Amino acid sequence: MAGELRRVRVTVNGLVQGVGFRYFVFERAQSLGVTGWVRNLRDGRVEAEVEGKDDQVNMLLDIMREGPTFAHVESCNVFPLSGGQQYQDFRIAPNGQ
């Protein structure tokens, strides 16, 4: 159902660092009203954890599959997570491993 709460972890592969990808996701997430975080990984991928209503999360995932102008997304892997309402807002997190 479109209104159900959904929580996912996402890894995005391709040319996704140095092109404003995290800020792009941050702005779109805030405008959609989803919560969670986004960060760069040392191996060149971007990782995010996103939660919100199913339709909002799906919209953000579609946006992440496209990326900003200078990005080139090769793949976007989505992993469902249990639990919900873990976050109050959306933020850019420190870089991860």
C-alpha cells in the first residue's frame, strides 16, 4: 500500500562521487519528506538509508537511479530493512567504509 512505512538501505555504483550526488539526494529527500541519511563510501559508491511512506521512498529511489547532471549511475541496489521511524530528518552523514 502506498501509505505504508518503508525503510531501505541503498548503494549506488558508478560516477557518483565528486558530482554533488549527496547534496542532490539530500535536497530531494527533504522535498519529499523522507528521513534517513546519505554518505560517500571509500570504494567510490554512495550509500543511503531512507525511510518514509512507500510512494515517497519509491520516488527518491527513482531520483537516485538518475542522479544529478554530471553523475553516471551504473546500478542502484536496494535492501529492505526492518523497523521504522529511526530518523527525525534527512542528513548527509560522515563518509563510511
